[in-house]
Amino acid sequence: ILGDHVSENGNTCFFAKKEKIISFPTKNHWTDKSSIDLIIRSAQRISEIADEFNLKIIAGTRPGCGLGGLDWDYVKKHISGLLDDRFVICQPGLTG
């Protein structure tokens, strides 16, 4: 489903309502480092999707961090005003 979306629309946010899956692109190519501009666009679009489909909670990992190579504090500074309390950002490996 996601592959078809990317083929038809490019690397943009995508919501598969039936499967309850949302893509949040952070890279233009899987071998690249993450792009803060793409992360900002994805955060804006995912917020619109949440509004459009009345989504109550969306959980994900720190976008652009890890294999994307960006620092969480840097990313958070750029997207914190775009995502409200419906969005839960998790860090794998942390408990509590």
C-alpha cells in the first residue's frame, strides 16, 4: 500500500485508514541522512491527517533520529509547535 502511494505521489505522508498506518517520511532516499525540511513538512501533514480523520492518539519514534542521524533536541525544537498532545514520541529502549 505504501509502495503504491510513493510510486504515485512521491515520498509524502500517507494514512492507510483501514490498516491504521501513517507514514512519516524523514529522508528523500533510504541511504540519506534525514532532512529537517522533510520532517517539518511531514509533521505539518500528519497534524492535518489527525484533524481530518479525528485521530485521538498517534505514537511514533523520534523522527529523523537514530539512523537518520539527527539529534532529538534539534528535531524537537523544529516540530514541537506543530504536534499537539495527540502525538506521543517514544524512544526505544527507555522504560518508565
